[in-house]
Amino acid sequence: MKTTRKKLAMLCSLTLMLCLLPTAAMAGSEMYTANESNEESEDFYQELTELINSQNVAGRHAQAAADDSFRSARLIAFAENELDPSLFDTLACLYDGSGMWVIQFWTPGEARAAQQRLAGMGISSQPDVCVTCEVQTEDEDVGQMAAQTAGHLSWGVADGHFDSFISKYGTTFTGSGTVAVVDSGVDASHPFMSGKVLQGYDFIDGDTNAFDEYFHGTLVASVVVDCTANAPVKILPVRIFDRSGRGYSSTIATGIKYSADHGADVINLSLGGEHDEASDHAIQYAINRGAVVTIAAGNESDNTANYCPSHMTNPGAVVVASGNSNHQKAKHSNYGSSVDLMAPGVGIKGAAPGNKYRTEGGTSLAAPHAAAAAILLDLAWGKALSPAELEQKLYSATTSGTRVNNYYGYGFLDMAKASVPVFTSRPVPVPDHPPIPVAQATYHIEAYCGKVVEVADSKTGDKANAQIWALSARNLGCQRFEIKPSGNGYAIVAVHSGKALDVADGSSKSGTNIWQWHLNQTPAQTWTFEDAGDGYVYIRSGLGTYMDVSGNKTANGTNLIAYQFNGGNNQKFKLVTYGQQRLGEAISAEPGTYHIEAYCGKIVEVADSKTGDRANVQLWALSSRNLGCQKWQIATTSNGYVLKAVHSGKAMDVADGSAKSGTNVWQWHLNQTPAQTWTFEDAGGGYVYIKSGLGTYLTVKGGGTANGTNVVSCAFDGSNAQRFKLTKIG
């Protein structure tokens, strides 16, 4: 069993690390953008954990009233634009890169006053409150528990016809599925969970060992495992509740976002509380990233409108009420217009830490039944549905299929009623593009979303999965492939390993993984190329299936699979000859005056035509007024180029000369330091990467497209947010 390690962060070290920075711009906080590396995201997770666990922070609010919502002396603020910590006397200010700020004050009173001040600035915020994980203690309802089916713990498996669904449709499943359980962690060593649990994250201790020191998360996760026992489904454990079943709003919201960013197809939230904007934001973030979120309705026998997150009605958020084996509403279950369906939640047996088992009830255990149903439907539909579409399919998997009332939603969960694609009669699109020749050379294989195909983790052995990832500046061999004639087509050989891309086990089944395998010229690793238009190709295996980005997702680490032809963007790839896209090699720019156009079409400018030092650089639509703040004079220096704003004569500069990813870019008087020395690298298609002398790259913050979006300096990630076009105007 894991022993909790409380990571202590002393006030002075937090202050020095997070606050004692210049007052202009957002330099007072750790900054994280959506395009930053996993390593830097881990830094944010660690710092949030240290802040919350700090003995000093705890001591400063220990005397506050137990019912004081500001007891933590901490605010969560919601702002896409920058916050200046110097506006407040703060202990720490952290930014998660997606609009959420965690601000630690010295006292609850200061936090309360700051919330009012932020409101006056038009910035929404809330106190970071403690949320308790509660389990319903059953009374007369437990008598309605059905008998467990042999081999299963929950009576809901048989009642919901899960096994028969998997038996009938499992052969048509596409790839594998991941269900994130955002809870108190999971005991992955439990025999019932064997081989079903991925590495996750522990937001209580700040590490990747998300062991359950309470019981709730293991119990919830075991319901998902129970319902999907014979399906390719794994659990992503995210620990946000401590050994007492308590956690903070900031940690819960971050755990939800972590799940979405780490490939969860479904996220289960068996938790509740009062209205919490942080959770609402995080859930919508997850939905926008392609995840369905299943939510426990709550155990107060009250209206869900009074609780969070069960009040949510956003498409893709599925609120689950609890019922017994007679399909009657459990006495504890909440109800309301947000309730989408009812699932087993009375007398549910599941796994508990320490190789134990226990029987509990509540909507906490109804929700994972729905999560299991959602992931199975996702697999059955080829992982091609949006969260809103998948929610509609989940409605079909109920006893009614149409909305009944505010107690049952669309009815009691029943996979026997689920709407599934009819693979035997569904017409399969036939490509009408003949094969085209490809020159033998080394290529980057770029997916339609802009990520490139690579062998996962640069592994060199057989069976290493192929996936997509942002193009690395480190010239990785696992992202380069030699395409050469082989048999009746071509072999695609990874440069780092010398092994060929291969359809796993030579299977022609749609959804089969693509991995690398020693070269053998079988149909599984013989590929042809077909014109897909606009410079893209379809890549067809000798088995008749096509290279495909699983679920049409865009996240780093998304698997590459072989699938029947559908002509979608997920099957379109671009072959970029290595050498035409050479990172790290500067290209020249002719001195002159330029517009610097971001990939989204907006122009880089100095905000509000300001002429002083520290005026931010941002995006804006090109003005018809011929503004000097939107024009940049590019001139050579000894080590590169300087970019001077025409209206002010001052140079584009990385704030404070910081190499920290996410640092603002502003204008500053000319001094030819590395912070204002820039070079240009070919990004393909007429675009360039603009690299500072500090080694970081000019980046549109968060990949935004709105007027006023800040331009920052980040570690290289190869995304469109780092691509710019130089248009000479004088």
C-alpha cells in the first residue's frame, strides 16, 4: 500500500518561486499554455499539489469558521487574458493554461475582498472549497438488490445486458477505450482489476501512483471493469480525493482536464456538491476535447438544479439517477430536468483496496454503469461520434428510449435496446482513386490535423504502436519513415528502428492497431497511395483497409489504426519529404518591412499602438488604416534578426529575458540581447517558425484566434500556433 507523502512547500519558497517577479504583464505567475509539453504540465500539477498541501497555507486558515466557503484563503478565477498578481498581496498564483487561475491569499478575508475586486474587473471567480466524497448508506432499498451473476460483482451487469451486448457486437469494436475515474484513486493491484488499470495521476500526493487510500474510487472503477470485462477497455485513475474522501474544487477541475488531455474517451464523476464554476468549466473543456462525461445525480433526494455538477445539461454531460433491481427510483436519488437516465445504484458489490470487496449504494455507483455503456457504444460506433452524438446513442440504451420524466430521464439502462450500426448491411464507400507513385525517400507522414505519425516512445522492438504526435524539433528518427518499393506496393520503414509499419496480426478487421514489425513483405505491411486531393493521400494496406487516426482525434498519443475506407479527414495524410521540413536550420529573410501573419490569418501587432516599453504583442485583424503597430521592420544583427515595430522603433522582446515556456512577448528598447534576437525556420507551406535567441518560439497563446490574443514565447511543439507568414510590404 502506498503511504501518503505530504509535499510541504514553505511560504518563502512559494513566494520566491511564484510571486516575486516584475509587476508588468503576467510575469508574476507560472504560465502554462495548451501547447506546452507534458513535462511542464506535470510542473503545474506538482505546484498545485504542493500549494494545497503546504502546512503554512493550512495553518493560515485553520482558525476560519468551518462553514466559511473562503476557508482555504484561495480563489479560482476564470480569465483567458492575463492577471497581474501585483494587483493583490498573494502568496501564489498558478495558471493552468486553459483559462483557470488558482490564487492563494494570506487570509480568507483577503480572498473574499479579492473576489469582489475581480468582479469589478469583469472577471468571474469562486472560493476554492473543500468537497467531500459521500456514499449513500442503504436502508430498505438494499432489500431490492438482485442476485449477482456468476463471474460478476454488480447485479447491474446482467440487468443491463452488458455481456450479451459485448458478445454480439464485440467483433465490430474499433480499437480500445479509456474510462477516466476521477475519484479517490484505484487499487490497481486488486485481482479484480488486474490488467485493466493504466498509469494515472495523484493530485493529492503529486505523483503518478494514484493509489486509493479511501475506497470510493476503486469501488467505482470496479463497476466499469465489471460491465466491460470482455471488452478492450482500460481505467485511467485520477486521484482527487484524499484518504478521508475530501478534495478541493481546483484539484477536481484539474483532474477532469488531465483526463481529457490524457486520452479519456469517457470521464466518470461520482461526486457532488454545491454550484462550482470550476467543475462546469472543466467538464465543458473535456467535452470540447471529445470526451463524454458521466455524472452522478446526487444522493440528497432533492432536485439536481441545487447541486453541481449534476445540474449540467450540456450536450455530452450525462447525469445518472439511481434505481433498484425493480427499476424503481432509489429513495436517495436526486431528480430533475438534468437527469438523463437511471442505472443500478442499490446494493452494488464491487472491489475495495487491499484485495477486499464491499457492497454500497448511491448514484456514485449508478454513474459508472452508464460510463461503461458509453464506452461500449463508442467502440461499437467506431469511435467516430461526437460527445453529443454518443449521448444520444446512450439514450437509446434505455428501457424507454424517449424521455419519461425527471426521475428516470430516458429510462433505465438496458444495452439490449441500444442503437448500433448494422455492419452487415451498411454500404461501405469504395475509393475511386487509382494508386499513385511515390518517390523512394525519407518522409514525415503528416495527418490532416497537423500532427505527424511516429512510433510510440521511439521504441525499437516489434509491436511498438504507431501514433500521432506534434513534430519534434529534436529530429527524431521515430517520426521519419523511408518509403521504398516492396512487393505490390511500398514498405514504410521507421528510420530509428528499421522496422516496417504493419497492420497488427495481419488482421483485415476495421479498427486493428498499426504497429511496427520486422520487414517481411506481407500484405499487412505492403502499402499503396491514392490521391485524396489538396496534396493529401489515402494510404491503403495490402489487406484492403486504410491508415486511419483513431476516432479522428487530434491529441498527442492518438493511435493509428487500419479501417475500412470512409474518405474522412482521419484517413488523409500528407507526405512531406524530409529535408523540405528541416527544423533547427535557419532560413534567411530579406531585410525590409513586413506584416507577420499568424496561421489563423490575424496580424501580429503592438497592443493599442502603445510606444512604451512592456507594451504587449498580440493578434488583431489587419487594419485598413495602415497602422505602424502592425508593421515590423526586419533587420539583420550579428546572430540573427531584430524585429522592430514601425510605430515605436522598439524591438520585439521576450519579457525579462526568460526562457520559461509561456513567457509574454512585448516591445522593449533595442539592446540586441538574445531576448530580442530572432531566427526563422521553414515550417512548410510558406510559413516559418520564429525562434528567439533564448531557444523558445513565437507562439499564439493557446492557439487562439480572437482579436487581442497574446503572443507568447514557448518551447517548440510544431503546432499551427507557432506558424507565421512574413509578407513584405516595403
